[in-house]
Amino acid sequence: MAVRFRRLIHPTRSFSFSSAVLVVAGGLGLGLGWRFSELGAPPTTSMEKPAKLTLLYFPVQARAENIAMMMEYAKVDYDRVFTSGKSFVNDKKAGKIPYLQLPVLEIETKTGEKFTLGQSGSITRYLAKVCGLYPSDPVECALCDSLFEHAQDMSHINPIVNVYKGDTWKEKKEAFFSDFEDKASCLISKLGKGPFFLGRETPSYADFQVYHVLTSAQLAEPKCLEGKAPLLNFIAAVELLPGVKEYLEWRPKPSAIGTKPMLEPKPTMDSPIQRRFSS
């Protein structure tokens, strides 16, 4: 026997779980009370904004983009540093870069504590809470995280846009797009009524990562989303978000993709660029 109930992802949609699934959920201690809410928007987890945030990454449009977009959308002040190869090597030797890769996020709390967070996924989840983009319900959070990880699986588009050249670029591009149709269809099935994924009327942290990989794919193959109106509508919705629109206009753009990839205009290297939104 199936049980029907409402969920927070969208208050007008419902879906079914078998009684067996309900028993398993109960055994895991997940609880089901949250699913009967009639709230108009999903609740999110938020936390106090740190005193200072500094985002460091290479001068490419890749693993730091969703992170920057979240802060721009939520109007969280931060400094952006485009790190040169020389500084990266020196910082690694000095033990300043956890896990020996970028991006990293330097955090100073309001009590004066300082720490450096590595790994783009961990940075994303931390800032999602700071920015109020992290669902508070564990099941909805898991659904959003699954979406985020699906987009992460598509992130090998990053070096195709920013690094590879010549024959290597052609080979890597062909490999990426060999299963792009299947992955895009999977994304379309997760949109719901939208405009954001999982039927949400407001974005979660996962939406920014999906936006990044889809628009990066368009840079490599401009026609890749033709005939995929739901995804094009999603992209348009993200680009109209307050803060995001201004950021997209401000950020340097990839150019000479596949031949001599670079950002234009060339960003200032190794110096903090202040992004301030507080009055």
C-alpha cells in the first residue's frame, strides 16, 4: 500500500513511498513529520556571517564560480584573489593550502579565530549555510546534494573550457559530450515545475553548480542545449537573480577556448579584490 504526502520541496506537489520504504525510514530515525508541512517555501539552514572571507583560486572560470555566485546572490562580503602559479607553489610549500589544491577559503570569525577550508564541495556546503541556501530538512538536503554531485560529475568540462588546447581539447570535448544528452535529460527530469531544481521557487546551493556546468558546456559547444527549453529557462532564471546578474557582468570571461584559453580582461593577480554589499 502506498502512502501519499506533501513535501517541502514544493507545497503543491506530492509523491509516493511504499510502506516498506516508510518502515526503513522509521528504522533510520528520519521521521516523517516534516513532509506534512504546508509552508510556501522550504526552510533553510543559516548561520552567522564570518568577519572576513577570502576566496583564492586560479585565473580560470571553474571550481570557484558556484562559490562566488552564492556569496554574490546572498550579498555576503568577501575578497576574491586570483592566485598565480608562483604564489600557489609558495603557499603549498608554506603549508597554507589544505589538500594541496585550490580553491581555498580563508575564514576569520567574529571572535578572531582564523582557519582555511579546502575542497570545493566542502567550501560550497559551508557557504551554503552562511548564505541561507542549505536546506534544513535532512531528506531535502540529501536530494539537493545528489543534484550537486551530479553536477560535480560533469565538472570535467572545466579544463575543456580553461586548459586544454589543440588535439587534446578535441579529444576531451568529444569524450565529455559523448554522454551529455543522457546527463542533460537526467537534469530535466529533476527540474519539476521550477524555475529552480527539485520544484523549488528559490535556488539552493546545488542550482549554482548546475548553472556553472551547463553554461560552461555552452562555451565549449554553443548548440548543446538546443531543444532543451527547461534547461534554458533555468539558466535564464539564474541569470536574473539579484546579485548574480551583476556578478556575471563583472567577472572576466573565458576566451580563445581550445587554442589559447585565458580570461579577458586579465584579472589582477595575487591581490584581493573586494566584493562588498553591506550598507
